Amino acid sequence: MLNKLSPLLLALCVMPTLTSSAWAQSSIEDLDADGGKKASKKKKAAGAAAAETEVIREIERGLYIKAGMGTTAYLLNYGSGVLRSGTTMALTLGQDFLDQERRSMAWEVAFTTGLHNGMHWDLQRDVGVPQYIQGDTRTFQGSGAYEFSIYPARRLGIGVRLGGGVMYSPLLIHEQTYATDVVTYWGVDPGVHNSIHPFGFGGPTVEYYTKLSHFSVGADVDVAYMINWDLGVIATGYAKFSF
């Protein structure tokens, strides 16, 4: 009986040793296959570099859209309450064509609309308004701009904008009434309604890149001169999404 069991006992004693040797050999082969510890360190370093790059690109620049809201105030012909500061809304499409750590450049095209309460038309002659206007007024603008910004901090951009465009202010008074009553009362048609007013503008801009990737907020303040209209200041705050 003992002779029969001896081979079985020998096999049970030898098996753990063979298993340990095979496991050790397999581990060594796996390390060798991947380049060992050096390969493992390289992979960790590559992963860390990729993570760092991903964090940096949390700030996105490129093609973007902006939605802005603010106010417009006129300073000369329509100052002193002739046209009160009104609500301005803007929708802008642009692209950063230069994207560097400390500076960027962009082009923009925008559609802007403004709404103003104004002095009633039959009161303007008595107070000596330089250029008559219908009273409550709506404006529509199409414009293009160039922007240059620097970045004193990683998330903060400060820059300047220069551009130009055209403005249109439709006649809100019935056309027949305007021709027979309003123009007759004024004695002259100022020609400011239903005509195109070219304009140029420039001013500062500031932008802050939030920790939400692709999103930033900012403000534009532009001084604009509209031909045959007035000198105005347009200030808007905006939210921006970069694709």
C-alpha cells in the first residue's frame, strides 16, 4: 500500500514548486515582452504628458459663436434724451486664426439690433434737435471686425477690436403720415430712415475662459460713428462657445 502511495505523494510535493517556477517565468517573460520596468515607466510618463496636454486644451480657441446683450448710447445729434440709451442684442460668428499662449487674433461677423425710446417727433423742433428723428427707433446693423488680444494670465484675455459695417433704421411711422404730417411740420426730411448708414468702430475687449471647456464670457465696448446718424458707444456683455 505504501509503495502505491509513494508516487502520488511525490507528485503532490513537486507540484507547488513547478507552479511557482512557471508563474515566476511567466512574470519575467511578460516584463521582458513589454520592455520590463523601463517600458512601464515610459507608459506612465506618456500618460501623464497626455493628461497635462488635455488640461491645457481646456481653453479652446478656433471657430466660435457669441451671444451678447448690452446697451447703446448716442452722444451728439441724439444725446440729451432725444434717443435714450436702449437695449442692444448681438449674435456673432468668428474664428481665432492665430492661437498662441500669450496672444491671439480673430475675425468676426455680427448682426446687431437696438431698440430706443425717443423724444416725440413734434417736440424736437422746439428744443433745437440738430437732426430730426421719428422718436421711438429700432436699428439693425451688420458688421465685421478684427480682434487682437494678449493674455497676462492663462484664462484672461485683454484686447482691441476694429471694424466697420452698415446700419439701417426702418421708418416705424406710417409712410403716408410721415410724408404729409411729420416732414411738413419739420420743414425738411432728415433722410435718416429707410437709408443705409456706413459706420466704423473700435474699442477694448476683455474675455475670461471658464473652467467649463469651450465656454468663456467677456465684454466689448465699441465707439462707433455712423455717417448721417451719430457718434455712439456700444457696450455688450457676452457668452461665447468655441467649437
